[in-house]
Amino acid sequence: MTTAYALSDTRVMIARCLRRSLRDPEAFFTALMLPVVLMLMFVYVFGGAMKSGGTYADYVVPGLIVLCAGFGAGTTAVAVAFDMSSGIVDRFRSMPIHGSSILAGHIAASLARNLLATALVIGAGLGVGWRPTGSPGAWAGAVAMVTAFILAMSWLAAAFGLLVRSPEAANAATFVLMFIPYLSTAFVPARTMPAVLRPVAANQPFTPVIETMRGLWMGHTSTGAAVGHEAWIAAAYCAVILVAAFAAASWLFRHRTAA
Amino acid sequence: MTYTVNASGIRKAFGGKPVLDGVDLAIETGSIFALLGPNGAGKTTLVRILATLVRPDAGTATVAGHDLLADPVGVRRSISLTGQYAAVDDMLTGVENLRMMGRLLHLPPRAAKARSAGLLADFDLADVGNQRVKTYSGGMRRRLDLAISMLVKPRLLFLDEPTTGLDPRSREQLWGFVREFAADGVTVLLTTQYLEEADQLADRIAMLHHGRIVAAGTADQLKSSLGGEVVRLQFADPDGYRRALASVPVIRSDERLRTVDVGTDGSAAAVHDLLGLLRTAGAPAARVSVDRPSLDDVFLSLTESRIQSRTPSRTEANRVTQKASIR
């Protein structure tokens, strides 16, 4: 089978997954509303009580991007698990197509959904007074950071969806991935947390991702570390998660469907 | 004579439990072959192995001339699989499903489009082609499933329990399509738990039970293997019924009706001997009727003797009796 077929198969699968995303109006509407509602809530309800230095909108945007990516990853895990529990993947696999195109379709659709959610967070942020000072180069870096993070989360979600098989169980990913940001510097700086939590928040993978975006957009991180330093750690975390999740998902896909 | 499927010694176990225990299978090109058996007999596993979805633990097979293990891509190019749960995308419309599958079969876009429109008409789905499959009835989903299978005419079509859950009219219609495929030169491997379906459609039938093929042949061969005819004996009292069970080879029995079915060659002498045997056993029959055996009888005689040869548990005995009384 040629590369042209592999590309054509992948394109068909991406179109299928995107179409399916658009056709689940409730899920789609929730995914679009979430960034806006969270932004309003965090800035206007909690924002007044937060001492983050500067306006809270300036602080919270990267955190909300990561929170929405966690929600989006849950959606991906459910979509993958649903596919695996229905007969259609069996049919795909009994056809002369590239097996990898099936997961590639899910990942590409996940990337598209999450980048749209990210754009909505940014739009809502600008609407409530977020004033990033970063140069176009810094913007490009921040977008690259969030894209890498979403890609890693998408593969992680796909692996989880393959592992648990049932869509209901896959939904647990949403809960976990939306909970982790609260134990990072997403909403409050680590120094304001109790001593027990401080090392957790400072060293978990979401924090360097958030701090890299924060540093690039606002010119300084909440940890006091240099942006370059956070970016290296974030990139390393994303690479490790991506490689591990990709390997796990590929292995699970071969073995889950072959059982 | 050419064979589209040639399998020997297929074994598969899941978690140490054997599901297929040495299955040999030869399916003639252009024929309809039915794999008959109850739930859990291993039918679906065998189909999944032959469709390259599951690797067998042991055994070899060629499908449409391609070795299953050495050339799975060649096999996939020659087959089409329709699953137990119709393998179509619920969220897409009928047209979108067909075009998507057409593209995945590497038809050029224009050809995929034209072929989809033709197939929708052929399978009586033209009116609902632009509706989402979610809104389809069971019969419509199976028809779409079959239409997808015909996008590129396969050499071997798998139909895994194609009529489970369908109403009688949809079932008849689906049978009609399957016959047309076979007339068109497509070899069909059908799994079913409905004996009538195998009887109606199949050129040859293999009965699968606990992972082994316990009988194979044409429907007529299988029926005559029982000895031509089935004699049903009814007894006046429970004691007679019990004594009869102990003294003659029983295909099946019904405790409530106190009936016992026995296979014979259909001759008057055989029936006379049978009645004499029962009289000497102290179980004179009150009523006698004679019937051509059905595939049910064959299947029950094969599976029941197996059950009895192991220690019969209460539940198994009940199940057989229940099954017999439904008919």
C-alpha cells in the first residue's frame, strides 16, 4: 500500500471524526460554552479575591487553556472508547486500509476541537481585560506550546479510551484531567499554597506548560523562573507524555481490536 | 472444485479457555455456507479469525487464495465483513457512510458517489439516504451494511448473525439479497443461531458446538443422519415417561407434555419394534406421531448426547427441555 493511500485513508478518517464532533450538538455546545463561562466565572466571581499581582485575567488565561484542554481530552477518550465498543472499527480493520489512520482521525479531530476551545479562551480573555504584552514571536511560541500540550493530551486520552473500552469509564479521564490544573499554578501561584502542596504544584507537568505560556504572553512567570527554563521542562514533559501515550495507544489499538 | 475458504486445525483460547478446539472448514467457491450454533459456540471467533481480526493460536487457512497469516492484506482485499452489530456509522447519513467506505476502498470520489447512489436504490434506501443512520430501523441498518459490502464485490462475504433481531419481513428481504449475491458469484459465510435460516439459505451447514464442528453437510444430509424420521411418543403417566427415557435413545423430551422424540429410519417395522421395546420396558406409549426431522432435531440430538455424556446438570437438562417445548 502506498503513502498516497495512507494519506487518503487518514483524510477520510479525519473527516469522519470532525463530522461526528459537529453532529453531537450537546457536546459541541458544552465545549464551546465552557471556555467563555469559565472565563467569566474566574475573572468576575473569584478574581476579586485573588492576589496575583496585576489583573486576574492577566494571570488566569493560560490556566483556563489547560483546563479546557483537560475537558477536551475527556471528549477524545470517550470518542475513542465509543468507536472501539461499536462494530465499525472491526469493519475498518477488515478492510485494506492503514490501521493507524483510525487513531490519526481521532487525534486530528481532537487537535481541531481543542485549538478552537483555546481560541475561545483567548477571545474571551481579551474581552474581559486580558492584555498580553508578548511580541508576535512570543505568541507563536505560546501557540506552539499549547499545540504540543494538546497533542500530548490527545494521545494520552486516546490510550485511556482504548484501555477502558467503555465510553462511561472513559469519561473518568475528563474528571482527572480537569482536576489536575487546580493543583498547579493555573489559578493561584504555588507560593500561596500550603507547604505540602507547594512542591506538587511546582513540579507537576501542567505547571511548566502554564508558566511557559504565561511568561511568553505577560513577560514573567508566577514561579519567578525564566521562561526559557520553564519551556525546556514543559517541552520535555510533553515529549515524554507524547511518546509514552503514542506507544501505549498503538499497542492497545493492535491488541484491543485483535481480541 | 475450488474452495474460497480452506482452514484446518484452527484453535483459539481466551484466558486459557478454549473457544475453538481444532476446526476444519472448506467452503466451495460461490456457495452459501452456514455456521450454526448456539451463543458461545465460537461462531463469531471463527469469523473474526478468518477476517484477519484475530490471530489463531494454531492452525492454517487460506481465504480466496491468500494465506491468512502470511498475507492478511491480500485477504482483506478479498473479503467484506458485516458484523453482529451492523458495522455502520450512526452519526453519518446512509450516503455519507457509503461514500466514506467507498473512499476507504480507494474508489475515485466520482465513482464512489455514483456507486453509492446506485446501491441506495438497489437496497431500497433511496428515500432515507440523506437521513442519519441513527434514525434507521434494524432492517434498514442491515441493508445499508450489505450495500457497503457490495461497494466493491467481495470474493467472500461474512454475515455474522445477519437477521438477529429483525422482523420476519426484513428477514425474508435480507435472505433474498443473500441469494442474489451467491447467484452473482459471491461466496457467503453466514453464522446463525436460527436453524430455519441455515435450512433456507445454505448449500452446506456446519454445526459448531463448544468450539468443535459436530456435524457438517447439506441440510438434507444432516436431517437424514438422524435416521429419516422422528417418532414422537406421548405417555399417559409420569412413570411411563420416565421408564421410556431410560430405555430408548431420546432426541429430546418434554416432561410437562410427557413426550419423547426418537429418531428412526421411518419404516413401519422400526416403529413396530420401538413400540414393542417400550411395552416390554413397562412404558406403553399412549399416542404416536411421525414427522420429518428438522435441523432442530439434528442439533438437539448432537448437543444433547454431548450433554448426557458429561454429567448432566440440572440446568442443562432444563434448558434442553425448555428449548424443545418452545417449538
